[in-house]
Amino acid sequence: MDGIFNMDGENESSSSFPIGKTPQEKGMSHVPKCYMVSSSQRPNLNNPEVARVPLVDLAGMNDDSERRSIIIQDIAEACRRNGFFQVINHGISQEILDAAISAAFGFFDLPTEDKEKFMSNDVFKPVRYGTSLRDGEDKVQFWRVFLKHYANPLSDWIKLWPQNPPDYRQKMGNYAEEEQKLAMNIIGLITEGLGLGPTYLSKKWEEGVNVMAVNSYPPCPQPSLALGLPPHSDYSILTIVLQSSLGLEILDSEDGQWRVVPHLKGTLEVHVGDHLEVLSNGLYKSAVHRVTLNSEKARVSVASLHSLGMDEKIDTAKELVDEEHPKGYKESSFTDFLKFLSENDLGQGKRFLMTIKNN
């Protein structure tokens, strides 16, 4: 017996679907079993709790010392609590933000043959298209389609990005350029708040990696049964997220509850990544988050994950280690994470951070 086939012509006993024929790409009328998360992981979509996310106004961050001091304190408090905050007056125009979202929708609206040119499960490829987390390899699949591409320095990578839609490179490139400047400003505020000074990472940051994860979460017929992404923290130092609509949830470290992040036009979300937790010796916590779905419309997000160079090891700042605060983490690099990703199923709750924590 070859398996049971549903009304959409797909094999119901299959544990995965090939790119171009996944349920999220085809608009299947139900959620196959291999996409169903355990009952304990299923989101509460009927009455979701809204997170009280710190909203940091960056106006005056570089030209008003008193304002800068307040901003640093606000960010430090957010990083200590859940490792997550939103920013306004960040310097990126609404026109550029809207254009990046438009470019993302434009790419995912292309015919499959245009997108599958970039199809790959090789996590080391600088430009790749895929679905879920690892196509056909994860025990549970996720209702997601993505395009990942490197973006720093932009001139080295943009020529490898998709040429369709015709305005993709210009629109997403304009956003990447402005977002890279913003990330540099924010990491300076963060390291200054740690007592390390605003230029502690500046040189290595300029030469570091920026992986842009352009995500699409198509409408899901049974959104309470599946997730767009499972609970995870980012392998970055810092992640900045632009989203088109609600769907991002963060885990409150104080009560262990999932709460939806409000979508405010013009704001950007900032996540502490695993490597910033390492740098801070655990003072700042990497943000645990997930993505929920809806049955009505597609949602896109552009997550820019900033790290040092591919093989540049990041270690705990020696200034933050003493007898009362022993070093809590091993050093590691972006490449170390990619090796971990290629060998592990993140959908089963495995976190890179746990592998680099000292006992």
C-alpha cells in the first residue's frame, strides 16, 4: 500500500513535502499530521495575551548626552528582563520600511520555478530558499517559507540576491543599508550600558555577518494546530525584525507565559541573541520567541541577524567576570552555530546556547 491520499492529491502518510508542493505553498485546505505540534506547544489564538514590550525612543541617541543616558538605561533594563524591546525614531523612513515589506511579498508571490533556483538545505550557502526549518529532515514541519541571504558588506552579496522581482535588490538593499547603520548604533548603546564603552565591538561589527531571513507565513487553515516557527532564541548577537502584521510571540521569563508582540506601524523589534548573552556573562538574556499563524492573510517578516565574522569567536567580556560572577559560557563562532544547525532538529527544543553554557 502506497499510502492514503487526500483531496489535494498529497500522500497523507508522508512526513514531508517537496518544495513547491508543501501545504503552505499550495494553500492546502487542512494541516497534515507532520505539521501538527504537540498539544502543549499549541498557541492560544482565541484570547492571546498581549506583551508589554518596552518601547524605546531613539531620538537624540547620538547628539544629546542626557537623552543617550536615558536610552541606555531603558535598553539595559529590557535586555536584563526578556531580551526584547521595540524602537521608534530609529532613523529608517517609513517609505524604506514599506518598500522592504513590498519586496518580500513580491518575491514570495513569484512562480515556484523562480524561487526554487535558490533552493538548498546547505546552511552555509549565502543565498538560499526553503520551507520549515530543514526541508524533509525535521520531525515536525513548520508553516513557513523563507529566503535567507547575506547582506554585509552589501556590495559583496547583493549581486547574488534574486533578480526577480526587478525591484527586489533595490528595495531590500536600501533597507539593509539603513538597518546595518541602526544595528551599529544599538550595539553601541548596549555595550555602553554594560560598562564596556560604545565602541567595544565597532571594528569587528563592521566586518561581521548580517544574515537577512526574509520569511513568509502563508494563511493556515487550522492555525491552532501548527506554528510558523517553534520556540527558539537567535544565534546572533543582535537581531532586528521588521514585520507586516501580528504573529510574533515572546516567552515571558518571569511567568513562563507566551505573549503576542503588538504590531505598531513604523516600529522595529530588537532581540538579544545567544552571543550577546555570552558576551554579557548572562546579564542579558537571549529572547525566546516563536511565530504563530492565522487563517486570513499571509504575514512576512525581515529578520536581520547580526554576528561577528564567520569564524570570529565571541567570548564573555573579561570585565564582566569576577569571583562572584564566574565565566558562564564557552567561546563560539557563527560557523559553530551553522554546524549545530546542520546536525540538530531545532523544532525539538534543542538550543545552541545550551551547548556553550558552562556547567
